[in-house]
Amino acid sequence: MSLDVREFEEHFDRSHPELIDRMWEVADHLRQHCPVTHSDERWVGSVDGFWMVTDYEDVVSVFQDWRTYTTDRERMAEFGVEQILGNMPPMTTEPPIQRDFRQLLNPFLTPAAVAPFEPSIRFIVGELIDEFIGQGQCDLVRQFARALPGRITLRLLLDIDDEDELERVLRWTDTHTYELDSPAMSDATASLERWLNDFIATRRTQPRRDDIADAIIHGSVLGRSLTDEETIGAIKNVVFGGFITQTHLIAGAMLALVEHPELQDRLRRDPEHIPLLFDEVLRLDPPVMFESRTCTRNVELGGQPIKAGQQVVVHLGAANRDPSEFDRPAEVDIDRARNRHLSFGAGPHRCVGSNLARLNMRIAFEELLSRLHDIRITDGDAPRRAPSTVVWGMSYLPLTFTPAP
């Protein structure tokens, strides 16, 4: 049966088989006709359905009002809502403890702190391109976008340089991301946490390196040391932030360049404009399509009464294409005078790793565009989206190109 977008007004089903292909049609319909609507479908961790929010201003208000719309694991548990991610601070906490967790991470992720990584990142990017450039073809997801963020996260943030270890962590994070509510996800989560526990135990026996891992392992919040669970969760947060979202950003940006070849030529001439492409792709194709919160009190949002304990899910893709905020919202335009997209969030939970992500993207596309010319989809083949509507991106991107002289 063909998808009728009106079904989603009261039955937003993230697993609907047609939703990936018709995401924007559904998003536009909801934002225009019912910008805050209740669905009786189950969201991950929810009890009795959830509220879907698609209007830009309403999504901003949810992000900024953390007292009303919480990600705090303990507050959610009071209402019988499960935090499916487990304990992953600072994401699963709220101020004041959330601020202390952020203070552990922030000094290592400022623009000045990540700038010295540039030569190492450029070397890693070059390593990966060298592996496929001679063939004139590649699957950019498997051969570049999936591997790059993982290598950077493990080598530069956690000081691990082991390809077998990287592949294991990639496999676990993929399963955790794309097989929600499955036994495989539980197994992958347990394996990842055992690996993290071993990593932390080893680092505790070694001399201090004063990196982000040490900051977490030896850090304190609210005047006390982190618990073992908090330490594992905080490092797991670094791993997930580095592995999954940047993979889809890289693939999404390349797809935009393939679909708009004039941009390839422009950015080769003016590589200083590459960050503009990055923000436009974040707006159009946010790598995290939805984020959920638990309402802590009875409140009205968008004219709808939301009760304490109910789940509120914000649709970042819909908000990022809201015509009240963005002119010609469905078009790629790297020259927008204002691009206040919400893909990094807003309020206290704004993405702590955004500066490193921007650096990675700039270097990756400086190198890709300088070394690969006439980039196009391989004849007789086609890109495929990842099997998820929550984490949004490509699983396969077959490219043909001309290696630069």
C-alpha cells in the first residue's frame, strides 16, 4: 500500500518502509498541517506514544528549555521512560552536573585545541584516498566516510592505532545504531562496554597523557570522582559522536557535490568556501534526524497540551527546512546570508564536538576535491540510504572520478 502522508498525523511510524524515500514529503505535511502532533506509535523508550515537533521555533524552544524537556536519565526513569542509550554523559544529564561534564571535554575540543590535529588529519585523509585513487572508482562510504572519523577518533582522541580494533568498534557502533530494539544491539552494546572497560583499566595503569580520555578517567563532577558507569558512558559518547554522524556528513556532502557539479568546480577554485557547503548539508540532511526528550511537567507547545512523562520527539530535518526560517529551504545554497540550522542542537546540549567535525570536513574535502576530478555516480549503479530514519545518511555511494595529475 502506498504511503499516505496523512497517516503520520497520528501514527508517525519511524520504521514505515516508505519513509526513507518520502521523508521530506512527510516532514513538509506535518509542519504545515500539524506542527505538534501526537502519535500513538512507540518511540524508543516511550510508554504511551510520543509528540512529534516539526516547526523551527518549537524545536528551538524544546532544545533551550531543558528543565521542561529533559534528557536526564534519572528524571526520565521517574516517569517510567527508558534512556535507550544508557548513561552517556553529558548527553544524558542536565545542569548543574551536565556543565561539569562539559567542562571536562571542552578544553580538548575548542578551535584552538583541535587546530594542531590538522597535519595528522590530513595524513589520515591521504592514507585513505591513496587506497582507492588508482582505481578511478570507490564506494565513498565504505572506503572513506566510514573509516575516516573512526581513525581520527581512535588515533587522535584516544591514542589507539590498531586497524583490527577500529573495525571491531565500527561493527559495534553500526549495530547499536541501525538495529534498535534487537538482541544484536544488546550484544553490541555489551561488547563495546567491555572494550571500553578494558581500555579504561589499561589507561589507569599508564602514565598520564593529559588527553580527553585522561580528562574523563581522572576527572570529577560536583566535587567527586566519576563513577565507573559515568566514565564508560562519557568515553562512549566521544566514540559515537566521532564514528557515526561524521560518516553521514561526509557522504551527504559528496552526494550534494555530485548532484551539483558546478559546486565541485567552485570549491576547487575557492576551497575557503568548503565550510559553507558543510553547514548547508547539515541543514538539508542532518545526520541525526530526530532527538527525543521527556516532558517533566504539564505544558502547552504549539497549542497542544503535553503531560508530564510524555515523550517529545523533535524532527530536525523538518525544522531545518521550515520556510519561515529558511528561504528556498529545499535547495542547496551555500551563499545563504543566515543558516541557523539545528543539526548541532541548541541550548546546553549543543554538540560539543562541532569544532573537530568542522576541521575534519574542511580537510577531507580540500583533499578529495584536489585529488579527484569529474566526480560522478558510477554508471549503472546508484547510491543507497542507510536502513534508518533516525540516523540519516548513506550506506553506499558508488563514485567514478578522474585522478588529478
